[in-house]
Amino acid sequence: MEKIVERALLYDFYGELLTEHQKQIYEDVVFNDLSFSEVAEERGISRQGVHDLMKRCTRTLQDYERKLGLVEKFRKTQEKVKEIHQLTMEYRRTEDRELILRIEEISAEISRL
């Protein structure tokens, strides 16, 4: 499951950098859950060709992530937002002013990502 989520996130952030042909096949395999054989038959190419293209696309998307780190920044931001939400709920319950300072610190961290 995590592999599917990882592939989807990489595609969401960097998919537009693939060729149209690469995008179509990647989408068929990852999002439409078609087998390599099904994609090969539909596209008129070999199963091995689909396998190789998927491997190449995955490597390309991972390379973009290594260089740009957008997925990692997105995940860190999600974690910080979740933390802010939890602190906000705690503040509503306790009205502890120290929580507001922590929320401001986390907000500053997000802006530095």
C-alpha cells in the first residue's frame, strides 16, 4: 500500500515532467491498476516494454524527488499542520497561552520549508 501511495505522490508532484506516452502507461499501471500484460495488449507493445518503461518512469520521478524534495516538504508540512491542529484543540480545552507560542513557532518552521 505504501508503495502505491509513494508512486501516486511522486506522480502528483512530477508527473507533468514525463512524456505523454509515459504518463498514459504510468497512469494505467498505477491508477487504473492494469497489469503489464493488459497495458501491453492495449497499447500494442510488449509486456517487457511496459515493465522497462515503468521502471524508467519510477526512476525518473525518484530522481526529481531527490533533486527537488517537494514530496518530502509536503509531508513535513502535513505533519506540522497536524501538530498545529492538535495544539489548537489543546488550547481550546486549556487556554494555555504557551500553546499559542508553540503554534507560532511551528508556523515559522513551515514557512522555512
